Amino acid sequence: MQEVTVVGGGIAGLVAAISIAEGGRAVTLHEARSHLGGRGETTPGPHHANLGAHALYRHGGFEAWLRERDLFPEARSPRVYALRLMHCGRLRRIPLPLLPLLRLQRAEAPVEIDFRSWARLKVGDEAAEAAIGFAALPTFHGDPGTLSAAFVQERIQRSLMNNAVCYVVGGWQRLIDALASEAEAAGVRIQLRSQLKELPNGPTVVATSLDRARSLLADPTLTWPQARTAMFDLALRKSRRDPTGVLDIDSRVYASVYSAVDPSLAPKGEALLQCVAGVCDGEDPAAGQERIERVLDASYRGWRERITWKRQGFLNGGAGPADPPGTCWRDRPAIERGANRWLVGDSVAAPGILSEVSVESARLAAASLLEKTSGD
């Protein structure tokens, strides 16, 4: 049988490689960098920060796939009652300010219209804007109200489930390391610092960003709207007055003390915060950083004088798809590309939210590849 090539060592590439190797095929995974993980990497310490506000959503395909292989990591859910909601410049407890949102929880939203228009019909203008502010967290988008109502509603519904979100203890890198070990145990040959300029003739899975995939597959149609996200990670000397998390539904900023759930993420006496703000198309990324700092000013007194470590960044298309009105996940770039080529990642035609899209696309690609090349 021909050897299978997987290009990209992030979650999608690792899951695809494992699934194909489990089907009895020889697999070589090429990763351009010196380490695996893609956007799933975690800083080595002493401050263990993910590349963005990474979380596992329970009750989804990723959790099921991990548990089938006894790979589900130690994970903890944040304390919802400790989260504070910011509205009109005031910190409030939840869920009372978002009670209208709960009325939307079981509603079925249409694909065809934008979330803002649909939510206004359901709960009125003010409550709709509050729901849009809340949706900025699971979408990482600057204005979720402009996206397909069905796309946004699915993320709100999943987020409101009991203990829906959990954080990997020790950082997301623990999960990457577990996947890498599973891949090696399955016989996957992993080549680091191996950046392919062109694809081999044999069956190949491309597990890269859409920008990179466009070049590798020589297909300029490989595009899809994606979220743009400003990030600010910082460690502060602890203060008892600090909330463990703040969601500003007006400026659509989320600041979370990750070390409140997992103290191993920061040195003793310090708190590790990861802050994100969706940036609208055409908006300067610096505006997202300014919004983050305004939320910190209002929520974490004297934070500038307490900083012990910080890192700022911007992800352009690094937080998954953003389905416009009239589209759903089936309309994204297809997984099967023909000519023994498959495309996987977080912005392709697979269901789920956040990292689940990468995993489901990898699983579907592996199944298709194994079926179509079974006689090679």
C-alpha cells in the first residue's frame, strides 16, 4: 500500500494521522516547526499560557473520540458563579442580567438570517444585544450579530449546558503531548522541521491553515470567513479583590483567571489571565487591545503595577470559521479534494464548534481515505 502523507502537526493533523494508522496504513506526518501542536501549543512556563482561550466542550465529538482511546485529559470546569458580567461599565453577577438569553436557549434558529435580526424578533433590541455580547465568547468574533443565526445559536446553547466547558490541567499542550504519544504508538512517523514545498503523489491529508492549503493545493477558492481575535495574556500578583472572570457584553471582551481553576499554570502568589476580544473586519487590531485594557482597568485594580509577565498577540483567522447568513458548515471548503487529496482543519465542511471541527474533519477524511485507497 502507498504511504499516506499528513501535512501539519496540529490537532487536525494528529487526529487524522492516528485514525489512518489505526486503519492499518503507514503514515508520515510532516510538521514545519520544531514541535507539534499548531495553535494548540502552550508556553513552557513558568507561566503556562495557551495560544488563545482554549477550552474543551463536553458532549461533543472530540470528547467522544478521546474517551474511546482513553486519551481524555484531566480537566476542570470553571466556577460559573464566580464569573462577573460587565454591562454599562458595571460589574454584575450572572445569570440575572442575561435572563432574556435563557429564553432563547431552546429556540431553533434559522440559517438564512443574521443572529441580530432573529434575536430582536424573539427578545427585543436590548436583550438581543446582550445575547450578541455573550456570543462573542464562544465565537471569538467582533460582532456575532452579523453571522448566521443558526451558527451563533448552536454556540450559545452549548455554552449554557451544565459544565459545558472545561480547561485542560497543565495547559492545552498536555493534550497535544497525549495525541503525539498516541500517534507514535500507532506507528506514525513524525518528521519535524519538515516544510513541504509541494505535495507527494500518494494519498495526502493537508492539515494546515486555509492560507497555506491554498498554496499547497493550488486552489484559490479555498477561503472562508474567519474570526479575528486580539489577545492579551498576563500574570499578576494576586489580589483577593480580583474576579476570576469577566465578560464585558458591551465591548465583547472576555478576561479569565485560568489559574483559578488550575494553580499549576502560574507561580505561587501569581494569577494567570488570558484575555480575548473579537476584532471586526476593517477594525484595527490595536482597538481590540484597547478594549481589553479598559476592561482590566474596570475589573482588576492596579493591574499595571502588579504585572509579572505579559504577552500580546493577534490571530487573523485562528479561531475557527464564522458562517455568514445563508450558509452552514456544509458550505465551507470540502474535505475531499479529489486526486487523493483531503483537507482538514477548523474551517472546513465538518460539524461541531471550535476544536471539534478539526477533529471531525480529520475523522471524516481518514474514513474516506481508507475507503478510497483500500486497494492501492
